[in-house]
Amino acid sequence: MSLDDATAQFLKQMSEAGGKALHEMTPDEARAMGGALRELYGAGPEMARVEDVVIRAADGGAFGARVLVPVQEPRATIVYYHGGGWVIGAIDEFDTLGRTLAQRTGCTVVLVDYRLAPEHRYPVAARDAYDALCWAAERQRELPIIVAGDSAGGNLSAIVSQRSRDEGGPAIALQVLVYPVTDCDLDNASYTDPANQLMLSRDSMVWFWDHYAPDRAARANPDASPLRAGDLAGLPPAVVLTAEHDVLRDEGEAYARRLRQAGVPVEFKRFEGQMHGFFTMVNVLPGSAAGLSMVVEAIDGSLR
């Protein structure tokens, strides 16, 4: 089906505003664009407590995180990795989403500000993501841990789930993968479909991969392309959301199928009429509310 009316109107307004395509920008220019979108989301719900912290990485570096605590006694901790192709995105841009997710689930949300490429190339983001998981598990010992993320953040959620299984790391109750990057194949059907060249296009994904992992051989490693892992058995239950008009659609759905084939419980939905990015556009696109409702219901179910 075609894009829903709200998305079509949003894209029309973006087009009328003009400007370069993302793949024609420098990383700094692209990061500024993300900051401008933040103003559309508005303020999120009030929290019982908000804390900005610094997490020390295993390689001696450091990165930030924001801890959003909605109630005095949270039910679980959600470690959330933001999207942005490992190059753009910051926790301020995901604050409204994080607060909304925290309020609706009654869970602490840890927004992870992992280090970005090209200043910090692969595998820094993947390693920071795992260090953040370990930090959250150590800090919240009595609470279940959920990992979640959109796009590149969905990639990181899948990767830390695999690493934690393989290394005997923190137990993960649920992995929430929102239109995740799971493979480095840039030529499958959803990548080459002209109808999917929207806010995220094949050209922009080439740009992201070139900044994050310029070594093409390294992109096939499971800690870059989790779909290429040999064995997916024993991973946490998963919730997988994809968008109909998204270059990442096919690889996200392929990962959901492989998880099921490996015996992992999977709740999956393709959101018809939606484009890449719909989930994070809180208070902008109706599809975001529908996606959030699915995720909230799945988290509620996992915590019963």
C-alpha cells in the first residue's frame, strides 16, 4: 500500500524546506538535522528521577547515558540504543521517546549515548553497547533487563543479545528490534525498490556504512551484521517491527525468520504504509503511537 497520509504530508513539508540529501552532507551537517527534528516531538512526561551519567568503556574511553526513572519502584530496566546509522543521533533527540516508553511501561529507561563514527569506527559502537548493558545490569541487579533500539540501535540490541549469550553476560529478558540493521547487503529487494527511497535510502545507508565500517570485509562479522551469525538458538525472546517502505525491511524480517527457525519466541509485525523512522516520531506520526503500543504490550507480557 502507499504511504499513509500523515507520512506523505510530513515528507512533502520536508521537501518544501529544501536542503541537501543526507548522503550529500558531512556528519556534522547530518547531526544538526537530527537536532532540528527534535523540536517537533515536544517535551516528554515528567519522571520521578533523571540522571545523566558517564560510563567507562572497556577500551579506556567513556560515553554518556541518561537514566529515566518514571516511578519509585520500576518494574525492569530497558537499555535503549538510538538509531542514526552509527553516525548521527544523540540522547537529547530520543529523550521524548525514552520518557514515553518509561511512563507507559513503568520501567527505568537507560538511553545510551554510544560513541559515533567516523570519529569512532566499528566496532566501537558495538562494544560501547555491551559495556552499557553490563553497567545497567550491575546497577540494577534486582530488575529484569530488556534491550531495545531502532535502526542502528536495533542492530546493537541484536548484537549485545548474541554477545551476552556467547560470553555468559547479563541475562536479557527481551530484545526489542525496531526496523533493525541486521546485514550489510545493500542490494536486496527492499534496498533497490524505488518506493523505499525516502528519509532513509540506499544512498544514505551506503554513506552510513562507509563512515562506520569502511572495511567491507569487516561488515560481514556478526558484531556488524548479526544476521550472519552461525547460530541464533538460545537468544532472548524478540519483538521485531519493520516498516513497509524501508530499505531495511527485508533484512529485519529475515532476522525474525531466522530467530523463529532457531526456536526463539518472536512477535513480529510489518507496519503497512510506514517509512523508516516512524517509530521515533513521537507526537508527529500516528504510526509512532501504534508502534509504541505494540512494544509496550510486549514488554508488559514479558514481565508478567
